[in-house]
Amino acid sequence: MTIATLSSPKIKMSVIGPIVALVVLIIMGALMNPNFLSAGNISNVLSRSAFIGIIAVGMTFVITAGGLDLSVGSMAAFIAGLMILVMNTALPVMGIGIPIVLLGMAVALFAGLFAGMLNGVLITRLGMDAFIVTLGSMGIYRSLVTWLADGGTLSLDFSLRTFYQPVYYGGTLGVSWPIIVFALVVIGGELLMRSTAFGRHCAAIGSNDQVARYSSVRVARVRMLTYVMLGVLVGIATIMYVPRLGSASSATGLLWELEAIAAVIVGGTALKGGFGRVWGTVIGVLILTLIGNILNLTDLVSPYLNGAIQGAIIILAVVLQRGRKPGQ
Amino acid sequence: MKRLISALAVSTALVTPAFAQDTQVIGVSIPAATHGWAGGMNYFAQAAIDRLEETYPQLDFVLATAADPSRQVNDIEDMLATRNISALVVLPFESEPLTGPVQNVANAGVWVTVVDRGLSVEGIEDLYVAGDNPGFGRVSGEYMVSQMPDGGDIVVLRGIPTTIDNERVAGFEAAIEGSGINVLGMEHGNWNRDTSFEVMQDFLSRHPQIDAVWASDDDMAIGVLAAIEAAGRDDVQFVLGGAGMKEMIQRVMDGDTMIPANVTYPPSMIATAIEVTALGVVSQTPVSGEFIIGSVLVTQDNAEQFYYPDSPF
């Protein structure tokens, strides 16, 4: 409690908690392995954070508005499968080139938009519980991708994959594309959350949707938009994901939904809604990715315990910021 | 209405002679195609059933695929209660939860064939058909030793923590013991491409010199190869996967130096089990006991025999 009295009222444990956790992890990593801070490792960690990170930014808005989306991992797998199928089918007609990659990207964005809209319509228009709706769509998309792949793996045509690969592995000015896209999504999300009516409406609805309604906030529409936005972001994440290994199977995107939700909560957004912090979500994603990275770079604990370490750090990061009630 | 009656007539006509011949039903219960290997297993199960139904008109098959152990239990109970099966071929999702239900089937006097994963109580099954996990590790280890006679530094990717994975790794470690091959690190890639990609990236950051990789599975080998390619490292001489995925067998056939070999753990073992069980049902041939399918080393010379272009795996 000395912290509260010593520091200015603006710095609260809830704000610096996640940052402290991240800094501690970085120091630990650097002490344990000299390669931890190498440019290559930093680039690896940031690029692999990008998928979950892009999705988690969208999830921040959904959760802030009092919703939840469990379907994002399956949705990503389904969109990846669909994208690969469309691109492979179009290959004989279009040939290898920018147009076919743009076609694949368009498919991913529209599929994401449509999938998000479907979740949104069921939740806002039919008044169903978000947990149940997205639990259902999670099962549907997971089965659909297994069915599309006939139980196996969908692989992008090899030459096409080679052409498309730079979208994940390439970059500009030494920064790879996934990191750039992730950064842009975060900046956009932060502005949207802090400086627009939409961001305020999300928080208002998550805090108390009745009061928001009486304050002439169009509750259903704002909620709907959060799911649509998340769907589109899943599409964007998939666009970055497909060129990495050029394949999709029923194992693609497993548990991404829980990782994204964990990142959002670790970052300080209230699970019950009413308060959201996009930059906190970024910290959350980095914390989760770094734990796996550090455990791989060291032999400190048995690999059987990786999950336990991750769980403990998630709980610790949330303990560090307790004391704030939703909506505060 | 007329069409309905004629349809009924046709179906009665089809069903009646079958009953007259005293049809015997064989139940096949397997996990659903949730990953590549299981997808291949589903394909080979269906293919074996199609072939046998054509060969033996007196046999009828019930194929059920389950997404989790409890659904598999339901499937097996339904088969016993409603389909009057004479034999059951089961690839248990997990050993523990399936042991009781399969024991009930055996107690009812039904022939039981267990595939790949043994039950937790011995002596329930009449026939046990399985791959050779310690052998899978041993063959992989022996290949590593033969490729690196002077020793070298390798990293190992393990599967999901299970008995299968432990037996494979133990077989591998026994085979490379004293050969001068040094295992720099072992991590779980969970038989998953994405996880293996990330694990391999971290192995590459951590170790400046890696001579070879035992990916121990073809899905994991794909992730490993992508990570090596992305890092632009040329110290890794080869990657040894396993299980015989068709894309990887293809690369062995083409003489790819990064993928010089593969070790089989065939999903088609389900076909062996169904065929042998059917043989036992239709004839006097004794088929009880154990049938262990060895893991074979696939190199460029024999790769063609192991290439199944129609299989999803």
C-alpha cells in the first residue's frame, strides 16, 4: 500500500501490474539465455504473437461490451481452409500472381465478416447468450474444416505458397509484415477504444446495458459491430497465418480463443465488461508468448510443467491488478 | 405414393435374402478424423470395409467414428444392444474409459479385436493389432546413427505426453546410446505443425549448431522444415519425421536431401485388424493372439511401396 501513497494517483497497481510482469519476464529471459534479446528471437516472438494479438484486439472490444466469443480459433481454422481451397481452385484460371493472393485475402476478409455477423445476429437479434452461440459456432467451424480437409490437411499449392510466403516471412525496413500489421491493428484499436464514441459505447454497454439504452446508445448495433470487427480481425490474422506453413487442418487454431481471452484479461480488461484497455491486451499477448519462448530456451523446468507455469503467471498477473471493480 | 411402395418393395427385396443367409455383423469403432493420422485411419477403415462387404456378402459392417471417449462408449453399447454384433474391432480413444465397456462386449460372447492402444486390463481381447512404438523409436535412432557415424548434435521434438510418446523416445534413446550423438534438447511439439514450428524456431535461436532433427512425426517435420527454411540455417543436414504421410513419402521418393527417410507407423493397421477379424468370422482360420506391425525404415529405394496417393494422410 506504500505504492499508493508514494506514487501520484495516476499510477495504480492495476495499470503497472501487467507491465511489471512483462519486464520481469524479459529480465528473466535475458539472464537465462544470451540469445533471448537477439534480433532474430525478438522478431520470432513478435511475429508469432501477431495471430493471437490481432484477434485479441478484437476480443478486447467484445469483452468490454459485455460479450464473449469462443469461436475465433475454429473460425480461423475454417477461414484458413476456405482460403486455401479457393486459391487452389482458382490457380489454373488465374495463375500465380498478385491477383490470386488478393482473391485469397478478400475471401478471408469476407468470410470473417460474415462469420462475425452471424455470431452478432444470433446474439443481438435473437437475444441468445454469447457463450452458447459462440460455443455452438466453435463446434460448427471446427467440424467444417475437418470436413473440407476430409479429415486430413489442406495444403496450399507449393508454388503458390512460395509466392505468398513473403507475407509472413518478408517485411520492410527489417520489420516483418505480421509485426507491422499487428502494430497497425493495435494503434487503430487503441484510438477506437479511447477517442471515439464507439469505444465509449462499448464500455457503457458492458457496464450497464440498460442505462446505456436509456442514454440512447444503440446497444444492439454496437454489440453487433464488435462481433463483426472481431470476425474481420480473425480474417486478417488468417491472412498472415496461411503463408507461414501453407496448410490448415482440424488442429489449426486450437485453443486460440482461450489464449486471446487470457491475453485480454491479463492486460487489465474486465471479464464482465465495462472497461477495456487495448494496449494492456498487447502486453497480455506478449506475456503469454514470452513464457513459451523462455521455457523453450531454457531447461529450468520439465516440459510437462509448461502449462502449470503459464497458468501460474496468468493468475499472478491478474492478482497484481486486483482491487478494481468492473466499470470503475 | 406409388414410388414409396416400389421403394419399399426394393428395400425388402434387398434385405430379405441377406437375412436368409444368416448375416453376421462386425462392429468397427474408431476415433473421428481429428488429425492427419486419424484421417488416414478412417480412410483405410472405410476402404477395408468396402472391400470386405464385396468379398463376403454374408458380412455386414457397422462403422462408428467418435469425437471423444464417452461417445465411443455410447457407440459400442449401441452396437451390442441394437445391432447384435458377432465381432467388434475397436481402436480405443483412451485405454481407461473404454476398458469396462469393451469388457462387457467380450463377456457377451462377442469376438473383440483391439487396435493400437491396449486396454488397461489384460486378457479381454481375442486379438490385439498394434504398431510397434519402441520399435518406431529404435528404427529412427538406428537410422540417425547410420547417418552420423561420427556423432553429432541433434534436437528432438516429442509428441503429446502419452505412453506412446514415452515408448518411442525410450526406444530412440536406447538406439543412439554410446554412438556419440548428443541430444541438445527435447521439447513437446504435440504432433502439431504450428507448435513444432515455434519450438524449432526457439531451438534454432538457442543452439548455433544443430546437425540433425528427429521430428518423430511428419506433421511436426513440416513445422520444423518451415522454421529452418525461414531462419536460413544450413547447418541442419536432415530432418527425420515418421508415420508415413504421403507428402513426406513423396519427398523421400524424389530424393530430397532434407528428408532422406521416413519411419512407418501405418494408419492402415486398422485395415489389418478388420481383415483378420473378418477372416476369423467367415472361416475356421485361427486368428487369436497378437499382431504387431513393425515400423519399417522408408528410404528412396523402397518409398514407392509406401506411397498411397488416395489416402488423406
